[in-house]
Amino acid sequence: MPEKDLPEPVDWQNVEDVLFRLTVNDISKFAEEHPEVEFYGFAFDCNADYGQAMPCLNTPDFFQLAVERKHLSPEILAGYEKVFGKPKPLDADELVERAKSMRWALE
């Protein structure tokens, strides 16, 4: 490939700085508008195909719904069940293990 066709190098520090500023602004604004909501986890949902990095916050209530498999809308749940079948109910020990494997923590 001729040198003139090479793309400009990416300034990754600039990308990180912009992403950080946008994230802080978005989370601050959301927290001000929803002071009653408690969050325990943060992550980026990244879609490399479209160049997206979406900030995601998790709440203890939503986490519990996910552990119990009650967090999906009926339409999405029906789609999963069509493909994978209806999941078997989890007993108390399985719920504890599922919660441990799903928790966003550095334990």
C-alpha cells in the first residue's frame, strides 16, 4: 500500500479523554435527575462494528431481577425460549452461584 493511502494514526489519548468527559457528564446529569436511584456497577457496552461505546449503569434491583431471570421483556424472553427452550427453575444454591458469577466486583 502506498504511504499516501495509509490512514492517519489514532490519537488514543484524545479518544480516552473525550470518552471520559462524555461519560462523566452523562452520569452526572443522570444522577442529578434521578437522585433516588442507587448504582453499584458501571461498564461500557462496546459495539466495534458501529464504533459505539455506551455507558451502562447497573442497580441492585435490576441485578436481582437478572439473577432470577426476570429482567427480560416478554418479547425478548419468548425469543430466547424459542431458540434455547424454557430454562429450568433454579434452586437457592444455584441462585447464589448465579449471583456470584454475574456480580460486577473485584473479589
